[in-house]
Amino acid sequence: MLKLQLKDVYLRALEPDDLDFLYELENNPSMWEISGTLAPYSKKVLRAYLENAHRDIYEVKQLRLCICNAAHKRLGLIDLFDFDPKNQRAGVGIVILNPNDRNKGVGQKALGLLVDYAFGALGLHQLYANILEENKGSIRLFEKAGFKKVGVKKDWIKSGTGFKNELLYQKIKSS
């Protein structure tokens, strides 16, 4: 049986008591550029989202999991999105909320668990990630996990300072 757990990091389904964590993360303006968010989310909207978070990935085409440490502290979220069972692929997104929790291997472990789950339990053939060209930390994370840069989307993301390039990374399951 595939476990979404290591000694010091595990992934779990979202729970109703994740509301405050989700509220803090989703309403952090520094995250909006990468998430495409344009306005804050209310707790009411996020509560409704959590009430439906149990729905099957085959139905809603996405899966969001909470990244926790051994002390059960919520560190971030990791997602499969644009789930396409016919073509056996999905996008991957990850965020560690607190900068003090970054660059400590948590993201690498969480991404490894998700990749194993996607290729093993879901039978996917490939995963992809969209990463801003300036996000060196995410580029290192995905490259360490075996993702390869396969393209550049020029002027893809509009920011307060102009347009930014987005890199497309892909990992194909080895046969």
C-alpha cells in the first residue's frame, strides 16, 4: 500500500480545521502572482471549499493535500490540477507558507511523495509544473525531483512591473 508519509513529513487530505491556515495562505498577496488570485477569499468561501474538498479527483480533476511535519504542524499545500485521466497527466503546484520552513527539504519530500502517488496509485504517465522564471527555489526543487524544462512561455504572467516568463517543466514516468 502506498503511504503519503515519511518519518518527518506527510501529506493528508484537507480538514475543516484547516480553515485558518487556508485563509492565511490564500489571502497572502505574495502568493497571488503564482496562483492567479486577484482578490482575497472570505472564510465563508473557503469553508464551502473545505466542505467539498473530499470529492474524488476523477470528478473534480484536482487534489489538494496539506503538507505537515512530524509534529503535525501545517507547512504548506501541494496540488494536482488539470487532472487528465485519458492522457494520464496532471499539473503539480506546491507552496510552503512560512519562508522559515523553506529550503529545509520539506518541499522535496512532499513533492517526492506526490510524484510516487501520482505515478503509482493514479497510474499517471506524466506530471508538469509551471514556474516563474525568477523562482529559482522552485526551479531547483523540481529539477532535483527529475523534472526537465521543456519550454518557456514568454510574457505569460502579468505582474505589477510588467510581464514575466513562465517555464514549463515536465516529468515522464520511467518505464
